[in-house]
Amino acid sequence: MKNFITIILQIVGVCLLYEFGKVLSNFFKLPIPGSIVGMFVLLGLLFSGIVKEKWLSGGVGFLLKHLSFFFIPLGVGVIAIGSLLHSGWKLVLIMAVSIMVGVIFTALPTEKLLKHKEKRAKHVSNH
């Protein structure tokens, strides 16, 4: 039960950073989406040491483990506008490219971060 509550609190922490990024983006009228601003804030907090990786790793790991679940709305959206798909191949092409870009820009950084974490864990265990 303690582990469950910890993961929930870590996910809430990430969500708060997301919301903070949205507030910053709106307040400063940035052309960058708030979610990206929030991730840059998180990156800055991690690099500065203000936030430790272990404070968020369980919740973030849970989200990454279930990442495919978050693509369900995209699939439902494609099904919902199925009638529009008959009207043009350009729309289908744009949607296919958008899906691939989303998957690539999600999967590649995730894979790199996991490999870096494994390498660091091996390095720590060797010392």
C-alpha cells in the first residue's frame, strides 16, 4: 500500500510540474506548449539537484511502463473521424506521419534514458 501511495504522489508531482509549465507558458505568452515548458522545468530541477531522480522514478516508471495506453485516445480519434478518411489520402498521410513522429519522439528518448540508467546502475554496483 505504501508503494502505491508513493507512486501516486510521484505522478501527482509530475502533473504539478506539467501544470506549472502551462501556467508559465500562458503567463509569459511563450510559443512553446506548457507541457514542454514543464518538462524543461523538471530537467532544470533534476540537473540542479533540487529534485532527486528517486523522488519521481517510481511514478514515471509506471507511466512509461503503460505508455501504450496513452495512445488509445489517438486510435479512438482515428476511428471517430473514419468518414473523413475517405475524402483524401493527404489526411491519412498526415495522420500516419503524426503517429510515427509521436511514437519515435517518445520511444527514442525513453530508450536512451533507460540505457543510461542501466549503465549508471552497473557503474555504481561495480564501485
